[in-house]
Amino acid sequence: MIYHLLYPLSDQFSILNVFRYITFRSIYAMLTALILSIIIGPTCINWLRKLKFGQQIKECGPDHQSKSGTPTMGGLLFGFCMLLSVLLWGDLTNKFVWLTIMVFVGFGAVGFTDDFIKVVRKHNDGLSPRGKLLGQLVISLGAVSLLVSFPEYSTRLMVPFFKNFQPDLSWVYVPVGMFVMIGASNGVNLTDGLDGLAIGPAVVSAGCFALFVYVAGHVNMASYLQVAYIPGVGEVTVICGSMIGAGLGFLWFNAFPAQVFMGDVGSLSIGGTLGFIAVLCKQELLLVIVGGLFVVETLSVILQVGYFKVSGGKRIFRMAPLHHHFEKKGLHESKIIIRFWILSLLLAVMALGTLKLR
């Protein structure tokens, strides 16, 4: 709204011409979401506490019973601050912006339903796995189908390190894109098991994709770095900036010891949106590196469950996801969190390095 109110006045006031720059608006979108989160965070946490939206801790895991009752569904705080910031600083005539918002809200709705069943109906398992997956399938199918219908978007798959190998997947691209989105969504969800563990790498991933999506929407940079140029997609950088700000603001309260948890309404929406942005800027495969931490956490669960069934009850890890394995080995929660953050940063730097390896 700020963009639409002030930029048209740039003919009379040249200083307002700065609003046409995506970088400027992305920075201020980040700051807006961050400051807003810190200001309204205490009110939101108290509101969740009054509603008795407290986290239920399963006894089968590590001893976290001291955290039982901590307000959950803090993803509502993240979502409110992020979306408001996008509405203030983004170009609301851009279809890629609205499609990304649709994905965020859609995945958030699935997560909200799951959280609501857990905390209000006191059903510890929440939404059934089948129901959760069905919701994710519907949202991702609609988003990717709309995306590939845009004339400026290609169904070619960009393969890192091989600039001349770009197979056109045609209709197969839709299920591939859906798989990326659902995988990212569930990866963030599985990682969200310790204070600040998921939101830290999510902020790093959003920062990394902010650069990728900006380059994809800039004709000269895209040509120089030999990535797919998609007119208009650069505006999604503002959303990435808002995610970074809202994520840092949420971390202010979610850092150990956490005052609030994000819940599935936060983890599913953040993961699904990161996955969609990866598809949007044609970096689907690179998400494996950027979100490598989420991938490893997911694989640890798949391997644990698979090996348990095949071996008749034996385990690879002491407990899955992987962060619980290190807890069982005696590492303090804060040490695991910081080390995982460091690994996330290293993976993001590696991913950005691929821009020059094509």
C-alpha cells in the first residue's frame, strides 16, 4: 500500500523514485516485519496463553515436560507480521506475489487445522497424516498448475552445474513442483522440535532465495549468471525480505528458552512457501542444498522408520528426527541448535556459490 500510495508521486517528488527499487522495498519490508513482531509479540503470546493454546509434550520423546503449556500457534504472529509487511511494501499488481501469498495462507490453513485439533479438542495427534497430506496436495496442485499456465514461465528443469542440460518436463513438471513444496513443508515441520531450531535455518533459506529470485527477475543478472529469466518474479524478493524480518522477530521470543512455539500453522506455511519460491525462481533442485538441514532431518525419519520395519525393531538413530538423536547422546539443546544454524549458513553459502558454477 505504501508503494502504491507514494511511488505515483515520484514525478512531483523525485526522492520517492526510490520506491521503484525492489532492493529498497525488500529491506524496509524486512525491518517492518521485524519491528512489528517485537512490538506485538508479547500481546500475541499473552493472548495465546489466555486462550490456553498450550503445547502438549509427548512423553515418548526427550524430557521436555518443563515446556508443557508453553503457548503454541505462534506462527500466527509470524504470518500476520509477514503478510502485513508484504501488503505495505509489495507491488500488489504482481501475480507472482499473490500466488506466493496464496501458498502461504493455504499451507498455513492446513497447519492451523492441525494445531486447532491438538490444542482445542485436546487430540494429541492432531489432523490425520492423510488429511494433512490431502490439504498439502490440493494447495500445491493449484499453485503449480497456475504457475505453469503463465506464458513467461517455463516447465524446463534447471539442473545445477549443467547449464546446457535443461530438460522440458512438460506436464510432469506439476508433480515435481508439488513434491518440492510438500517436501519442504514437512521438512520444516519435522525440524521444529527444539527452541529456535527451525526458524533459524528458515530465515537463512529465505535470505538465500531472496538473492535467487531477485536475480531471476533481473534480465541482465540472469543473463550474466546463466539462470532462467522470469519477468516480474523479482517482486517476490519483497516477500523473502518480509519472511526474514518476521522470522527474526519470532526468534526473539522463540529462542531458548522459548516463550512461544510456532506450531504447524507456522512450520507448514514457512516450508511450503520456501518450496514454492524455489520452484518460482527455477531452483527446485538447489533447494536440496539451501534447505539441506531440513532434508537431513526428513531423511533421518524415513531411514529410522524404514529400518525399524525391515529389521524387526532395530534402530539407526537413538531417536528421530536427527536433533533428538543428539539430545539422547547428551548434547545440550542450545548446542544442537547453534550447530545446526552454523550448518545451515554453510549450506546456503555453498548454494550461492553454484551461481558461478554453470
